[in-house]
Amino acid sequence: MNYIGNRKVRTGQVVSDKMDKTVVVAVEVLRRHPLYKKTVKGTKKYKVCDEGNVCRVGDRVKIVETRPLSKEKRWRITEIISRRESTEAESVEIGKK
């Protein structure tokens, strides 16, 4: 785990930006199964404060723990590591064969 002072730091991917000033970030964790010793992938979702509404779905971000901002928000974005490449929607022609 990374820390800034006493605060936890996580890196994850934005999975939802539908709320105002809030995004949902999925953080993936790899851990060993206690009995079978196989690496198991787990995902935890955090509600994160995005004050300027700058994050979009697919962005890779670094989040840091903070004081409670609302009922479920306890994290804020410190930096956007990488942006998702914007792809234009492909038009699908219906009815042509």
C-alpha cells in the first residue's frame, strides 16, 4: 500500500461519471488465496470527489483518502495518470445486406 503521510493512496480506473462532482473508481487488487495459493483478482469500487468534473470513463487516476465528504465519499482525485483514447461511435447501418 502506498501512503502520503497517514493517507492511503490507490490507483484505479473510472467506471462511472454520471454524478455531479463524483466519479466511481474501480481499484483492482491481486492477492494470494490462503489455502490454494493461487493469485485471485479482486475489485473494489470507491466513490471519489471530482470537483471540476474533469474525469471521464476509462481514465486511469490516482486517489487519496480524505475526510468524509458525504455519506459514501471518502476519497479525492490527486492526479489523472492517463486518459482513455476517445473513439468515435461507429454508425451501424440497419436493414442493408
